[in-house]
Amino acid sequence: MQNPKPLETASAHDRVYRGLRTRIMHGQIAPGHALTLRGLGKEFEVSMTPAREAVQRLVAEGALQMSTSGRVSTPELSNERIEELAALRALIEVELASRALPRAHMALIERLQSINSGIADVVSNRDAVGYIRTNLEFHRTLYLRAQAPAMLAMCETVWLQLGPTMRALYGRLRRTEAPQYHRLIIAALKAGDEPGLRLAVRSDVTQGLRMLAN
Amino acid sequence: MQNPKPLETASAHDRVYRGLRTRIMHGQIAPGHALTLRGLGKEFEVSMTPAREAVQRLVAEGALQMSTSGRVSTPELSNERIEELAALRALIEVELASRALPRAHMALIERLQSINSGIADVVSNRDAVGYIRTNLEFHRTLYLRAQAPAMLAMCETVWLQLGPTMRALYGRLRRTEAPQYHRLIIAALKAGDEPGLRLAVRSDVTQGLRMLAN
DNA sequence: ATAAGGCGTTTGTGATCACAAACGGGTGGT
DNA sequence: ACCACCCGTTTGTGATCACAAACGCCTTAT
């Protein structure tokens, strides 16, 4: 029992924050979409105050942008910024995978295979949001083994910034099966092959985002 | 005239945010120090609302920690977390330096040398805050040339998280002169030596933080 | 037809208030 | 001497309100 009280009552701004955050990270909101404090407050059944705190926090994390007049919306990323964020993903995720490798036992690898096979389902359903969610779950499951919470937090911040853009990306590419690089990652984990793992993770991260930047 | 309107009127929560942020990043607040919303509000002559937003934002960036009861304080980092943050600095700053290298002209190198010589002054004055500020200015000046705002923002977030801890570090080590690795960085820039630059930056970043983790 | 101006409405900002929880110091009991 | 309990005070949370700025749509003049 490592978590006796799973926080049965979360604060209002935390509910709004978490709700918005997963929505953005999973690509459920299109780039450039506008949000209003009163609208969010009504949607989550809170007043403007918690809605404002949640929005401010997401702005600080780069998940939302704020105009000079205070209007908030999901950002429309330039190609340069997409390239930067992809490079950050490559840097951090390669390091996380490398740190997870010596701790990756068979149970973890089986879990990854299970998640990966689930990707086939969402792909066949043309479910872009499901695809992003499952893909991120695959990566997070691996990186959790790295025992590096600060790095994982940074990594998720990058995912968050790319969320709305990822929707646009995976919406236009025609996927027919689970990504090949996920299989390479699993194979490298099984073999204990660190250089191979680093290459596979770097390829998987860079692959999709390169084509978005034309 | 690249900045015609330097934002002559900043919003209240932004003033609090910026004030607190530089104070934390420069190590002017000791680890574990507690802050109160009403206290901050009185100090910056605003009500609790802007103070709360500024604090929430800094908590989101990892510059402050919040207890389950909502009390905020500067974090006391574990050795594991310090090691993680140092590794993140190494990853990101090496990349930033590498991207800045092809754009580093003579004017930049002279600017860096000027900043570096300023470090001697603050060192002789036993001015820990001045040392941290000047050191960060040295790095930021170099990284600005990388034209990678997202990476620089991530980098500064790490600096922010290490701020209070850096004060404790530089307080205990006896510095007598400007860091040797800064000279190596400048030399590598002059020579256009990318591997040497990467090594110098990595060494400079890791050097101080390794000894803190015992 | 197009562009500029005006006005009602929407929206963010910051202050204030009521409330509950938590902290801290002091007291009393063992 | 030490520990538990209690109560006054401090503190964070969230709702509400007044205000100013910005937005959007419509009218009007050229």
C-alpha cells in the first residue's frame, strides 16, 4: 500500500489543470483554438479563479499561449520551434531510455509489447487521439523505469507543447500498423543493446516530427 | 529599434513573478525558506490574487514546492535530483553551445571575455549572488546565439530549480578566480572546435554540481 | 463595394470577502 | 520531564464584484 489516500478530493484548479492538460497533450484541441476563463469555469463547474490558475500554469509550461491582451489559445508552432522541440525530445528521451535499460526486466518488456499491440486497434479505427495517447503511454512506461522524475517531467512538458501539433501530424499521415521503431526499441531492450536502444528511440522520436516540418 | 515598447506597464502578477524568479535563480533565497501569499502581496504592494498566480507559476516550473496544505517554500533538493538536473544541464547546454558555435563571431567572444573578467570582481568580494548571476549571464549570452528559444527556456527552468541549491554550493567552495572551463569554452569558440566546446561546456556544468552531491 | 468609425458585449485583471484547514504556542495531565 | 490536547491566529482557497480594454458586428461615408 504505497498510496493509502489517492487524493479523493482534489482542489478545483487542479481538476481544471489536469483535465485541460491531458486534453492538450492527447491532441484533442486543434492548434490555434481559443479558450475563455468563464467558458472553462462553466465547463468544469468552478469560478474564474481556479480556471485562471490552471490556464496560467499551462501558459508557463508552454502548453498554451497568451496574447498581449490576455486571450489564451493553443499555440500554432512554427517549423523552427517544432524542430527544436523534436531535438529536445531526442536528447531527453534517449537519456531516459538509456537509464531505464539496466532496470528493464521481462515484466516491463511484456507490458510494452502489450501496449504496442494496442496501437494496432486505434490505428485501424482512424483514432488519432487514441494513437497519441497509446504512443505516449508506451514511452512513459519505459521512462518511468529510469527513476528520473525531473527528466520525465521535462519530457512531458515537451509532449505537452507538441500536443495540438501532433494531432495535425497524425491526422495527415496514413498509419497502417504499429510503428516499426517501437519494435526496435523492444528488441534492443531484450538484447541489452544500449547503442541500438539509443538509435531506435532517437529514430522513433524524430521520424514523425521531421515530416511535419516539411 | 528592436523593442519599441519595452512594456512600460507590466501586469501585477508579472512583476511579482519576475521579481521572485530572478531572486530564486540568483540564489538569493535559501533552500527550505517559506513564503506566504499575504507576505508577498504586501512586499510587492499587490493583493493576494497576483501573488497566487506568480507562486503557482513558479511551482509549475519547479522553482517552488507546495506542501499538501498549500504552503509554499523553496525546495531542498535530494542528491538524486541534483544529479538529474545536472545531467539535464549537460544535455541541453551542450546542444545549445553546439548550435551557437557556427554563429559565434568575434563580437560575441569579446562580450563573453568581458563578462568572464567581471567574475573576478565578484569572486574577490565573496559575493555568491553576484557570482551566480554573472555565471548565468555568461552562459545565456552564448546560448542566445543558438537561436533556440524553446531550448533556452528549458535550460533556464533547470537553472531556476537549482537556484537555491547553487547558493549553498557556491557558498561553501572557495573560489579564487574565474572558472577555468569558461576559458576553455572561449578558446574552443575561437578555434571553431566543436568537440572541444562540447567537452568544455559539459565539464563546466558538471564540475560544481558533482561536489554538491558528495 | 470597401474601408473606417462607433457601440454593445465579451473578456481578463485585480481586490475583497467568507470559510475551512493547518500551524504554533501554551496548558494540563501523567 | 515529557507528551497530548486545545484554542487563537495565520494561511490558502474559491467566489464575487467593479473596471477597463479588446473584440466583433453593424452602420455610414466615400
